[in-house]
Amino acid sequence: MRVLERTVYRGPHLYSARPMIRLQLDLGALEQWPTDRLHGFTDALLKRLPGLERHGCCHGEPGGFVRRLRDGTWLGHVIEHVAIELQSAAGAPVTRGKTRSVRGRPGVYNVMYAWTDEEAALLAGRRAVEIVLGLLTPDLRNVEGLDRIVRPTEPFDGDPESAIAGVAAALRRTAFGPSTQALVDAARRRGIPVERLNGQSLIQLGWGVHQRRLRASVTDRTGLVAAESAGDKAEAKALLERIGIPVARGAVARSADEAVAAAARLRAPLVIKPLDGNHGRGVTTGLVAEADLRRAFDEAVRHSRRVIVEEQLPGRDHRVLVVAGQVVAVAEREPPKVTGDGVRTVAELVEAVNADPRRGEGHEAVLTRIRLDAAAAEVLARQGLAADSVPAAGREVLLRTAANLSAGGTAVDRTTEIHPDNAALARRAALAIGLDVAGVDLLAPDIGRSIRETGGGVVEVNAAPGLRMHLAPSEGQARDVAQPIIASLYPRGAPARIPVLAVTGTNGKSTVGRMAAHIFKAQGKVVGLTNTSGVYIGDQQIAATDASGPKSARMVLRDPTVEVAVLECARGGILREGLAFDRCDVGAVLNVQPDHLGLKGVDTLEDLAAVKSVVVESVSRRGVSVLNADDPLTIRMARHAGGRMCWFSLRGGEQTPGFVLKHIADGGAAVLHEPETDEIVLHDRGERRLICRAAGIPATLQGHAVFNVQNALAAAAMTWGAGVPPAAIGEALGSFRSTFDQNPGRMNLHEDHGFRVILDYAHNPEALRALGRVCSALRPSGQRSICMISIPGDRREADIRQMGEIGAEYFDTLVFREAPDNRGRGKGEVMRLMTEGARAAGCAPGRIHEVHEESEAAELCLRLAEPGDLVVLTPTRVEAVWGIIQAFRPQRAAEPGPKEIVLEPPHG
């Protein structure tokens, strides 16, 4: 067996809308050994991983996978289920997977399974391969390329329990705490996008201008002044006292002597705690004796330079959670304790309590394990006990005086029992400090009676309160306290998402994206745009790179100024990682032409169409899918496209495909170019609405650049789908030009050298042919044309030769060059193949030049030009070649070029 590839899909992709891991495996000789031929394999596997018996597989019921094993299935399918089971047994809610053979490659399979944590899932994939092969005879156990999946830090002995433990450890390393996880789950239930911004708990909710951030229960509405006031317990108590909230009398001490002196002025029992502590650290209650006071001070001063000494209010410890000024949950907290049985020691009793599966380390679990540390020893000593003491049966033994869950305490839900006076007190306390999410610590003998009658009061008001005591109390009803926090950030009806428009296709993506961005800018929107030239926020280019993949799209969605995202989604990014979003509002597929074939398993036009179809399959139910009615492969995507359909077509009126006319007659949407009137019109719900005339869009060069007419149709359909009125679309398109500033590398015209220069990124045969047609329409009879041509070296030989053939058809002088890296082909090979294509098309050798470097080839084209000629440059480095054009100085005086483009009737 060999591991050929590993891919982590983080968004919708070719195989599923879910995040998945894909392992491409070549079974080799094992292709001849399905499970029904492997004697004893199924029983041995089920003995090691009995949880596999619950897998339904294609049968959809427990035991379905076992039936597949006994009937005979291939080991790639088995590895899929083992990887799922390892994650599930480790605590990840993972159930989905699929295994598919790779067409035309016998024995090669794509093994895919869902994941929640990338590191844990990759480890599960590796361990799954090792476990399955470990059950085979030694001569069948060979495997190559395991490190392509992941290189684990721990050795593996082949035991599934060890594998599960390793996956569980990986999950723990990146797991959210209970509070953060509850907030993330609540946001996802609302359909709010969630992204983790660091290795801890900093979370972005939403996109663009609608994004919010939180870290556990601290939100971006939690003010610094409020948090600092809450952290200074003396200041917070003074603020509360000023508005009549009952608080404990006390003082601040900087030394043990000061603490003892302050205690003399107060009524015992007393509490000593850090001035700015949290989680109950350094808190000691029930103090009377001076010696105990001094020891408690020494413990508290470890956590804060200043210490509070205060009277202990009467009553039980309650935590009241206040969100946006409203009480949403109440829990009574009890300090950690054990009950003696007359047989076991305190240490043994603690061990038994810690065996509760709900208890874990720190904040990772619902409850925290009790620690027998120095603080516990001090509390035990005050009760005349030690860790090795055997308390009498029924005796309760305290292990901490503070009731915090982080110290091992427990909680009982009291939400429905709190007296209205006590709830109002907690609410006022939170508002007085200014916290949007506050944990108010309230001491009350009976939470169901008013503190005004029973005594008690507010002990503290805490920022960043933990939620787990409410989410999963030890006793009583669990409370969904995450939902009101999310609702405070996103009230019902408040948007969390910005409009996302995604565009893909072989040709025209960048121009359509720029047209759409231009239309939104005319509406006063800040647009985040990605394409092969870079990432743009508003009018600024913030990254100059090929930005047509998911990484750049996420950069736009994270930006807090962006109101609309227009994202180019190229084939490579979809194959490499999937999309950057779970769904989009508008998705468009412009066309599917021969390009990038023979790469990454995309061998046919149908394969390429399947990849590009991912964009429209990800359109939301209320969104719009935009498809080209003139392209047979995009037409087929309609059956799987999401949302409402909007077709676009160059052939208006009776020339439009019949299914579009029926679609319009049924009230469907379409944007058509009607050649008879040169009008671009929108049909929707039986109405026909004019957008503009095609010739009125400068980028169409009075309609001669037919591909830009088509691009304008797509951009109009996309922006209409996002809510822009047709008249506004037409007005904005009327100011869209193919200048280098507005649309770099797409039909950019330069006329300062006495001859015209067109710069266009025509990188495949269809794009070069479309460019050739425009140039034929633009140049007057007798005008000579010179064209620099290239194509990436990883394209098929037939495609490379075709570039030469097309060049010979449309241009007089050809300058063939090669891409900067040539993508795997030897130096000169791309030029040789293009020359072969040109010669086969009848091009005389004297018309052909071969120049390896792009800059030298561009300069040669400019030097060859004479007054009145047309020079066409198709660059890889668009900005660099535009700089060469601007810096070029003719060697001889040239006649001034025409100020206006002279147009002739289009050919044909």
C-alpha cells in the first residue's frame, strides 16, 4: 500500500459540503484482497474496535458496516471507518465518511472522513492505516508514505486503545473550554459564522462589518473600565455601596500586621482574599483566630500584592449570571467536600470523588478534580484532620472554604427559586459595574427570600464568569446561558454575515469580479475583492499575489471594514482546500473551457465542470445561482445549484436557448443581451427591465469585445442577485473601463508610442482566440500586428501547440516566450511546442521569434513595432510588463497615434 496524497478540506469541496480529510491510497496488491478473502480479519478488527458494530454504513442502521465487512469490501473503505471510530471513541462527534475509487487508476481510492479537529483527525487517519495493516500477515503489511498523512510525536504499539488515547490527547490540546464551546455551539445554531483566531479561545463571530469577537464570556462589548473595576474588588464594593447594595464591611491590607489590625475593627467570622484575584484562588473564609488570619494572608498575597479583609456575610454562596442587564441563571455553589464512611482515608475518599467522569483538569470538563494541595491541607488541619485521616461515617469534611468550581466545588441550579428582590439586586450590581456579562456572587441564607429580610449581600461582581456551573450543574436543570450572550451580540434580525458573491469559470472571472465590485462601490459599499492580481479592500490593494484561493477569501471575510465580499474562486483552491465559506449569497459559473486539464485528477472537461460546480452548489437557499446559458457544461450544473436560478446569455430574443425562454415564461430570472437593440435586459417574475446598452459599457469597446459583453451580463446578474437595482447596475457599468487602474491585465490599451499596445492576460487557447477576434475587429485593414504569447508549462502538449495555431491565425508576428518557472518543463520546450503549432497552421518561420524571458520578449515586441502597428502582450507578471510598456521609448520618431479607437464592423 502507498499513501499518495493527503488533503484537508476546510469548506465545501468536490466531494462534500462538510469539512473532510482525504487520503488517496494505492492498495497495490491488496486490491486483490477484499475483507471476505482475509480469513479472520473481520472478527479480529471487531474485537479490537467493537464500536465499529454501531456503524450503519450504506445500510443506514447499526451493523450495516459489519455486513459490508463480511460480504467483502476493500481496505480503503475499512480505513475510512476506523478513522471515524478512533475520533468518535476519543470524544469527537464524527460520523460521516465516504470512499471512492479513482477513475482509470485500478486500486487507487480516495478515502474521506469528517473531522472537528485537524490534528486529531490526521493522527486518526495514520493510526487507522496502521491498525488495519497490523491485522494482516507480515507479507501484506508494507506501507509507504505514512508521513504524508502526519508525523506523530508518540510511538505506536498497534493497540487501538493507545491510538484512541493519542487522538483524545490531540483533541484536548486544541479543545475549547466548556464556556467557549457552548458559545460557539450557540452561534452555529443561529447560522453565525465562527472562526478561531488563535490557539486559545479568541473567537470571531460573523464576517466583515458584522463581525463580533469574544474570549470565553468576555465579549467585545465588555468595557475595559468595567473589567478593571470588577477586578479591583475594593473599588467594585465601593461602587455598589454608593447605590445602596448591601456589601461586606472590610479594608485593604498590604501586610499581615495590617490585616490583623483591620480584623480587630471587624466582626468575625472573616474572609481574606486577593484584591484582584479570580477563580477563588487565595480565598479563605470562616477566619477567627489571629494565627489563621496570618496564614490566610500569606496565601492571598501569593495572588495579589494587596489583600482584602472583610466580614463574612451570612448565607449560602450563589452565582447569579447577568447578561445585558437581565438575570439568566442562578446556581448555588458548594465547596469541595467528602463524606466519611469510617473506612477510607480522606485521600481515598477524594480519589473516589475524582473518579466521576464529569471531573477533569482545570476548565476542560463540567467539574474540576479536587486537589489535595497545601490549601486543602490547611483546611483539613483546621478540622483536626489530614489526608491520611479516616473520618467517621457521615462526617462532612471540607477541602476548600471557597465554593468555586475551579477548586473542585459543585453547583445546584436555583434559577427558578431566586426572589425578585435578589434578582433585582444582582441586576443593579452588574449595571453599576458596567459589565455586559457578569457573574454576581451573592450570599443569602435562602435565595428564595429577600436579602433585605434575611441578611446577606453582594460579595463580588466578576467579569469573564464561567458558564459551566449553569450549563451542567451537579443538580438541577441545565440552563442554555450561551444563547442569551449570543443574542446580546446579535439580536434577532441583526445580520452576522455580509453578502458573499463567489465567481468561478475558465475565463472572465477577474473581470466579472471587478465589474461587480465597481457596481457595489457605486452604491457606496466597501468591497472586499479577491482575484489573481491580489486582495483589495475598498480602493486599496492590500496584497499583491494570486489571491483566488480560500486563504485570501478568509482575509476579506475577517476584515472589519468590508460590507460586501466579491471572491474569485479558482480551480486550484477548491481542489486544495475547498471554499473559504460554508455558503454564499450569489454563486456564478461563467464557462468551462479546456484549461488546467491533466492536473490533480482533473483530466476531462466534465471533471473541471464538477470542480467549478462546487461554487453554485454552495449557494444558500435564499441566494441566487448565476449560470451561462450559452455553455453546455454550465447548463448541466443547474440541477445541483442552490437558491434561485438566474441565467445569462449573449443570444437574446428568439436566439436564446429554449429552456431559458421557458424559464422566463415561468417567472424565472435571466439577464440577456439582445443583439437587435444592443440592450442588456433583466427578466424577472414576468417583467422586462432595461439595464443598459452593451456599447455604452466602455470595457466592451463599443460592443466589439464580446467577451466583456458576456462578462457584463454575469456581473449584472450577480449584483442583481445581491439586491442592486437594475438601473443602478447599468449606470455603474457605464463607467467601467478596461484601464490598467480599473481592470489590470484585461484589455488595457496604451497609445503613447505612436502605435497601440494591448495588455491582456490571455493564458489559455479560448482566451487567446477571444482576444484575437477583438484585435481583428479593432485594427484597420493593412495594420500589422505583433503578439507575445505563452502558456504555463503544466498544460497538455495539445493545449500548448494550440496556442501557436491560434497565434498564427490572428497575428502577423509571433514572439513566443516561457513562463517564469515553466512548471516542470525543460527550458525551451514550451516555445518549441508553440512553434510546432504555428508551423502546422502555415505560419512562415520568419514570422516567429522565440525569447525565453518575459521582459525581453515584451521589449522585443515593442522594438519591432512601427507607427500604426498593434502590439499585443499577454503577460504572466502583469504589473512588470505594464511598467515596461510605460518606460519604453521608441528608437525613432513615430507619428502620433490616433487619439480615438477606429472601429470596423465585427468580422462575421
